[in-house]
Amino acid sequence: MNIVDVIRSETAELPVGKVAVQIDDALLTYNELFVRVDAAAARLTEAGFQPLERIGLAFPDGIDYVVLSLAVLSIGAVLIPVSASAAPDVVEELLADTLAHGLLIPDADGFRVERRDPGAELPAEYREMEPAFIRFSSGTTSASKGVLLSHSEIEARTATADHALKITAADTVVWLLSMSFHFVVTILLFLRRGATINLCCETFPYSFLAGVERGGTFIYGTPFHYRALAENESIASDALSGIRMAVSTAMKLTDETAEAFRDKFGFALCEAYGLIEVGLPFVNASGAGRSVGQAMPGFEVQIHEADEDGVGEVWLRGPGMYSAYLYPWQRRRSGAWFATGDVGLVDASGSLQLLGRVKNLINFAGMKVFPYEVEAVLEQCAGVQASLVYAEPHPRYGQLPCARVVAPGLSPEDLRRFCYEHLESYKVPKKFELVERLERTASGKIKRDNPTCFESGKQIL
């Protein structure tokens, strides 16, 4: 199967003028979208690209990104998203690691093809997988690995996600994310269901408000976006009255952000828990509580080596799981559990609560300290812009919780006092370091690198 053929089939009965993608005043209807996809696909074929060959796409977010992504997939080639802001050496490393056959970059004719000799080939079993997409994990905690998805896996994970998102052709999606990091589950699902996608990633919040005014019904963004909307006094509390669902993803949604958004706009954010290896297995569609909701239909969740409180590593398996890791090559075993590297528990309602990362869990004198919990408290302190809590080895206590904090005008003693007022004493960082900024990954997450932690993110028989 081919996911582009699925989209064509499922949108065949849409009205002729139905808009597929829009950015500012530029738009494409579904009919126009497929005309452009076919034209771009013909150019790729003329350039010598064959099915199963791997093609990098280094384009800014926009209509062309959608067109070229579908064109690559439609000819049976494999799409490798490349951040348009990535440094040349990063791009070269990505293309080398994926054994890419070419790169598409913008030019006056729409795009230019740079052919490459991969110099080697992937194992023979790669050709049996209906390969469609390779994306590297975010790299927040360890070396990034190329994740290979097939067309059938994309079809399965988009269908599964829609059990919670319930996208229809009546929806106008207000899109706030980077396409090079968020595309498969969301953009392809929106297109499958015939929705209109308003791309609002350049001049936030102005393009966002324009998208809402054009009939927006559904928002897909990060906690950063929602916090900014809640704090922007020029945005009226009824500005989002036409929105039926606002999904928060990509990073942990703090209680403070969730409450500020609900208090201002009168409805709750829905938190989504997604992994590139797994898809979108959890969406808290009710927006209630601190959980990410119950597992989607077909998904199983296991809390591995749970302690007396039911806390352990989250293991998952279900529809749309990845085919293989590319670098180094490792095919996923059928029926294997995936160890997410996240620490959590399943509450009495069957909902999953995420508490942190296995790699970042701090063991202080036998007591567990979850960095995200401490960071959430720190970021409630007036003047704190960002924080990172990490472990430092200690000969007597095992590990000490420590913190790097961006907080102009505050002192370590200010931060320590605030934490003692809001945390159990053993969770209070034993060292505070004030910094001007915290290093982030290309997708915007704070980069965590803890050499004392242990490995996770594996498939388990």
C-alpha cells in the first residue's frame, strides 16, 4: 500500500473547492494539491529516483513542504525530513547516516535536486518493509537513532490517533509546530480526513489569530504556545470560542500552563503523549487531571518493575509501531514491548500519569526525585524563565538533585527558599546554578545529558 493513495481515495468525494492547506493568503484545494504532487513526483522520477531510495527534504514549513513530502512518498521513495535551520555539517551527517540518495532544497523553480551516492545499502530485509519515512529521535537524552516507518504503519497510527482527535472535513486545523519534527501522525491524518490545515508557524501569534478567524476548530501546539496565548493581554478571552479541541504535545504540560489557559479561555487543554517509535498512543481528550489519558484502542501498557506505589518504566505495544532502527540497523521484533524510557504509573481510572524519564530519575539516599516535578515547581517562581534538574554523583547519597536555572534577578537562596516552601525537603536541589540560557535540541526541547543514568528506549520480548 501507499499512504498517498489512501489519502487520494479518502478525499475523492470532497467538494471541488475544499481547501487542503493554507498559509496566510496562499492556499491549495485538494484537487490543486494532488496536481502539484503529481507534477513534483514526475520531476523526481525524471531525476532518476527509484522506489525505496531515500530522499532528504530540507524545506521551511509551508505548502511546498506538504507537496514535496507527498510527492516523495507517492513514488515509493522514503522521506527523510531535514530541519531547514540545521547547520550544513548536521545535514551532511544526517544524510550519511540514512544512506540518502538525494536532497531536495528550495530554488527559483520550486525545488532543486541534489543527487548523492549513498556508498552502501541497507540490509536486504529493508526492501520487504514498505519503507516510507525515516525520522531521527529528538536526542534529548542520548544519541539519536533513525526510526523507520512503513506505509502500513503510518496508516495504522493515523487511524488509531483519530479515535481521540476525531478529525472531519468540517475541521480547520490551526497548526503551530515544525513539520520536520511533527508530520506523520498529524498532517497525514488531517489530510486523510479532508480537513483544512492552516499553517501558522512563522509569525506567532498573528498568523495563529488569523487562522482562528478563518474558522479554526482545532489547535495543535506546544505548552509554549498555550502559555503565550494565556499571558498575551491583547488576546481576548473569547478569541478561541470556535475551537472544539486544543491539543498540547511535544513537551510536558505543566499544571500552571494548563490552569492559566483554562482560566482565560474557559476550556481545558488536551495533553497528547507521542513517541516517534510508537505514534500517538495516549491523548487525554477530557483535559481533566494530570494524566495523559487511557491507552488508545489496540494499545497495551505495562509498568515494568513497578515499586510499591505502582511506579516504574512505561512499556507499550500496539498498532503502527516502527519497523526498525536505522543506525545501527535493528529490526523490531513482532509482538515486542517497547521500553519508552518514561517513568509513570497507571491510576485507578486506568489513565497513565507520566512522572519523568528513567534516564533522569534521581536516586537521593534511596528516595526518588523526578526532575520534571521539581522543574514544574521552580517554573512557578516569579522570575524563573526555564530550569533543568539533573543528578550529580555523590559518594554518600548516591546522587544529588541539582538545578540549572534561567532566572535574571534571583539568587540561589531565593530559589532554594521557594523550593522548600513547595517541595518535600529531599526533593529540593542541593545546588543551584544560575545560567543565561539552557541548551535546546532542534525541536525546542531542553537538552538533557546525564552520563550517570542507564539506557532505555528498547524493544523487549
